[in-house]
Amino acid sequence: MKGLVNGRANFEFTVTDEADVQVANGRFANTGATLRFLDVYQRMRGGTGLLNVAMADEDSWVGDLPVRSLRITEDPAIQRIRQQNRRVNSNLDASTSVAIREPEGSASFDTLDLSFTREVDTLTVIRGTLQGNALGGTVSGMVDLNQQTLNLTGTFVPIYALNNFFAKIRCWDLRLAAAPAKA
């Protein structure tokens, strides 16, 4: 099956028989729009995604979903991190602060990689990782498909904290540290 989500974003979805399982593969030009259309997740914008699912039967799945170049918006955890960064940067001089040019509750990510299983009405996110220039993160947990509830835990890691650490080290200090010791 091929089509457009919202008349703009290409998607392709196939199901094939391989040995004792069916294999579902999907390609999404705008994974965020696809997830919003399916009423699965509302906060993702953009992202080129590939879905790979092996289905032993209609209730037992194993799959992964890598997504590239996406944005998460209106997220309370990201907003808290942005506010904390603003407070930290107000205590630093301008040469050591890292500028974040995104709305407080938004963050861009280079990659999202999800591995999941499904048993009957429970979708389990085994491992999820997000990697971006300013933030990284992890997620795992369960989704009750029948009740349409999420029980996910995760952590956002502010990458700019590490960048601030290295910004405080002057080049002269690095040259001294790299110089061989003389006896």
C-alpha cells in the first residue's frame, strides 16, 4: 500500500510471508504526521522512519522503528530542562553558555531508535534512544492498546551540559596537558 498522509507525506506499507512469520515493513516520509494520523503520538514532528515488524501471529510481534531528523514538541520534560538551562546560563558569562534556538518545550533529534514487542493488547518498548545536538534520551515501558494508556519511563540528558564543561577548558590548558613531561 502506498499513499500520502495529509496529502503531502509519502508512506509505503507492505506485508509479506517469510517462513513461519509475516513481515511488515513501512517507510514514512513524515513519521510524526503518520503517528498523529493514526492517533498514536501527537508530539512528534517530521522524521523519516522505517518500520520493521516480524509477526508470528496477529497478537505476537517483534519490531523496530528507526526515525531520522525529527522534533518532539510541547513536552513538559523538555520544557523543564530548557528552563533549568536558562537559569544555569544566567549564572555563566556569555563565552561559556550554549545557545538553544528552539521553543522551550521542543527539541530536535538526529535519531530515534525504538525496539518493541507486542503480546495481545500490550506493546512493550524494550529500548528507545534519542540522540540530538542539545538533548539525548532513553525510553522504555508498556502501552496498553486496549485501554489506550501509556506507562513509559525515560530520561532526557542535556548534552549541552557536557558542551559547557568543554567550553570552560581553554586551548592553552589543553596544550599544557598534552605536552610531554620533562625530567
